[in-house]
Amino acid sequence: MNAAGAGAGSGTSTKASWVRAVPDEAAVAALAAIFVQHVQTPLVIFLNGDLGAGKTTFARAFLRALGYRGYVKSPSYGLLESYRAGGMAILHLDLYRIEDPEELDYLAIRDLYDAETVLLVEWPEKGLHHLPRPDLELSFDEVNEAHTITCFAKSTAGIAASNKILRDF
């Protein structure tokens, strides 16, 4: 495990980022299961990475870990899929095919995202300034055939969740 720390200014130790190896789908699912144990709504998680890097795999595993048993499809064509599981709403947004960030206004995300929601966003860079700010950003990377997920905490809620996840994984 590699972790880079960032001080909170009050003398308390926080982790602003960390990296985990995820050699296969089972490791991604295990990490998603730990996320589920420590996320509190509302929470926005940006999922960054190339095509096939594991973003949708993580979202599916996240929903499964919450107890969702229905079909979890990639929102690539419909842009947005919504679910209810584990006592919370989960909005899964995939912006890969979006041409203009203003298209997001038609999805009414601001109306759908509330205090009981986790928002998972794939390809968030395509919707800048039209999305809520992230609490966590996950970067799905591959270097020399080694797959990793790097977590960047971007808010107080994100730091709290990130620290708990890091402790348990």
C-alpha cells in the first residue's frame, strides 16, 4: 500500500490520497464492499480511467455490496441509471457519450441528488461545472499490466470515508 498524507491544519492526521492494487474483479469487488461500509450520504464519487479500466465494474460491485440484486447495466447509452439499495439512492452517471456538458441539465441531476444519495460519475471531466463537487475521486489505472485504484479525498466527508476505507482494506 502506498499512501500520501495531507495534514488538516489542526494537528490531526488525515489521508488525502492512497493507492491500492486491484489485480482482478474480485479485488475491485472487495474494495467496493469496504466503500459501502463507510460511505454516508450525500456523497459524490468521480470514477476516472480509460475505457475498460474498471469504473463500471466498481459501480456494479458497489451496488451488489449494498444488496441490490437486479440487473446493473452500464449507463453508457442512457447516461443515467438510478437504484435504491442499502437505504440510499444511488445515481450512476456515465458521461462518455455526452457532447455538451449542458446536456446534463436535462437529466435533472440537481433535483435527483439529495441528502440520501450517492452519485457515481464515470467520465466526470465531460460534465465539469454541471456536476456537484466530488467528495472522492477514484482513478483506475494500469501500468505494466498492474491495475490500481487511487483514491483522492476532496472534502471533509471524503477524507472521513477515505480514512475508514484505508484502515479496513
